Amino acid sequence: MPTKTEKNPPTLETAMQRVSEIVSSMESGDMPLEKLIESYEEGTALVKMCQEKLDAAEKRIQIIARNARGEVSLEDFDAEAN
């Protein structure tokens, strides 16, 4: 049986859903302090993972562009320029 460290990381969507669940639980006010801290740690790790996945996806995006002669080319997406 695989250990927790050997499991595949969750998808972006699954991680975002879990973060939402954690936030809702924490906002309820019914969570003991130790569980609150554990949930916070889990949530921050998931947020970091989501940001890394989004950064990687952004680097892979290309934009289809036309030059003055109407020729089509692919350009890398530049978030700062948009």
C-alpha cells in the first residue's frame, strides 16, 4: 500500500476544492485549535502547489499572432505584457 508521500499529487481542481473545504471548516468556528493548525498547514501547502501548477501552465501557453504580412506565428505568453 502506498504511503502518503508516494501518492500522486492532487489535480489543480481537486486541490482548489479541498482548500475551499478547509476554509469553510475553519470559518465555522467549531474546530479545536490543534485541528485548526493542521488544517492551516494543509491549506497553505495546497495553495503553494496550486500556484506552482498555475505558474507552470502559464509558461506553456502560447499565443497565435499574425505579422504585418498576415503570416501566422506562435509567441510565448507574457503575463506582464498583458
